Amino acid sequence: MASSSSGNSIYVSTGRTRILIDAGLSRRETFRRISLIGEDPEKLDAILVTHEHSDHVAGLIRIARKLHIPIYASRLTAQVIDWDGYTPKLEAFQAGTSFSVGEIEVQSFSIPHDAVDPVGFALRAQGVKIGVATDLGYLPESIHYHLRGTHCLLLESNHDLDMLKVGPYPWSVKQRVMSRRGHLSNDVVSQFIQEHLDSSVATLMLGHISEHNNHPEIVRLTAAQAIEGRRHGANLVVLDPGKQSEAFVY
């Protein structure tokens, strides 16, 4: 649905189980985008939270108040979210553990980012595995392991290093973005594609693209060149900031 520095929310459905990963858009915009793909937002079963930053939880409480559905967040993340007087139907988990939401098996895994306890997710249902790994400063071997066997992968390609260095951010913010607890650059993602992207990946989605320090066409060009150098290709999808992404059916 949405993946950018200004708002993140991913809709996953098996037909019987419907979940959101993150709720960084407003309730109205989230419901509108779900409706645009022919789904009923009132039938959401749960929300999974990767971490507490506002571009991932801005709409969380309003959606939860409306639907009264379970919210899955790590114990430490749940403790730092401002629930604004709302008592959520909280399903707290330890980062690195697995659990089930209806038909969907969820494996959480820790990611390196400057949040309290950030996680990525690997989802399995009906023979399909989906990986979600955004907001991370580098890609350790543990993440390579959790993304193996993935058919559809959402990975961030946040910034172009040259654009970031001359961009409008204060130097302290630039250092944060470039750090090992910041965000992935196009070059790091390109190297991952060339050296570590699993041959099982049929669709590679690159998102969380900075609107100030990157451009979708730069992301597309850099990643396409990396894919061309592989024995196994993948359908490359670049998620344009501010636009609703297309729906994928497996």
C-alpha cells in the first residue's frame, strides 16, 4: 500500500486472514487504499508493528479504536508507544520468536535500526513466503538467513549517498541515516542483490525511498543493473513515495 519516509503500511491477505504490517498512514487513507484494491478494511484481523517511529504507527491507535483488533508488537516496542489512553488488544512477543495470525505464520527477526526493539517479518501462508525488511542500517547474516526461501521481498533502498551528502538534512541526521542503525543506501542494496538475493525471489520490491535524498529512477537503475548480473532474475518493483503500490497475487 505505502512505503516511504512519510508513511508505511502493508496489506497482506490470504482471503481468510487479513493483516496490516505497520499503520503509518491515517485511518481514512489506510481504509481508502484497502478499498481501492477491492478489499474491506472493516475485515482486518490484526496489525503487526515493526517499530515505534511515527511513519510506522501514526494511524495505529485510530485504526485500533475503530476495529478493536489485536496488535502484535514486541514487548519493548509496545512499552514505548503512546497509546493515548487507549487499551489495545495487545499481543506482545519477544523479538525473534514466531507466532500465527489466522492462516499466516509469522517469524519475527531483529533488525539494526535506531528504535527500541525493531523487527522485520517473514510471513508464510499457502506455500508462499513474504519477507519485509525496511528501516535497517545494514544486512547482517541473520537477516540473510530469515529472508532465504522468500518469494516476494520488500526491502528498503532508502538513499543515494551522493544526494544525501549534499541534501538538506543537518549533518547529525545524515550521520544517523548512514550509520549501521540507520537506513540502507542504493549501493548496499545493489551489493546484496548481486551477492545474497535468494534465487527463490520472484518479486523484489524496493521501498522506503527518501523523498529528499533519493529518486525512484535512481533506485530502479541501480537495482536493475545488479539484477542483470545474476543468474536468476527477479521482477523488480520500485515503490514510488506517496503513491499506492500495485497489488500482487500469488
